Amino acid sequence: MRRFGLRVRVAKKFKVTTNSKHKLPVAANLLNREFSVLAPDKVYVANISYLWTREGRVYLAAVVDLFSRKVVDWFMSSRMTTELPLEALKMAYWSRKPGEGVIHHSDRGSQYASVGYQNQLKEYGMVCSMSWRS
């Protein structure tokens, strides 16, 4: 290995980003795997993932417009709290200012099901939808 300049690279352990084993209410799956949308700002999908950096793991929450399949806005944090996707939602809302009735689809994670997140969706006039599977 030394002769060829090869080094061992240890794989990072997989981190689960969805905690769906909570007692918070979950919304119906309004999207129901219908991914074709006819106009922008009608259906937003949200997700949390993580990235490895030199400083360690960083969590990324993104909001995507399903019509264009492009990220509307995003937010990163070293912690995976409700604040992470909530900040991404706020930034997405203020960058587009969509009308009422936008379907907001996510997984059933505790961050999306939290009272704070659900209150923000209601304030923006968004309709919550959650996947049936976690």
C-alpha cells in the first residue's frame, strides 16, 4: 500500500435524521407520490440531511419547489433541532412569498411534526402533508 500511495479511509457511521417515533400528530399524505406539479409555488417538499466537513457533521435542511425541482432555500446547523428546518422554511417563504394553500410535504420527523413548525405552516397558510413511511 505504501509503495502505491494507498491509505485506509474509515467510513463514517450512518446517522439517522428522522425520528418518527414520537407522540406528536402527523398529517395525511396529500402528495401520495404524485410528483408532477403544473405550476411553481404549489408544492414544496422539505428534508434534512447531513454533510461531513473538516469540523465534523453539519445538518442541512432544504425546501424544494416540486415544480422546478430546485431548492427554494436552505439552512445549516451543527444541531438537528426544530430550529433547523424552521429557519429553512422561513427563508423559503420570504424569498418566494407564495400565496395560501401551498402543500408542504415532509417526512414524519419530530422536527416537522413539532408544535412550532406546525404553527409556522399555519401562519403562512401552508397545508401540511407527511409521508406515510418514515
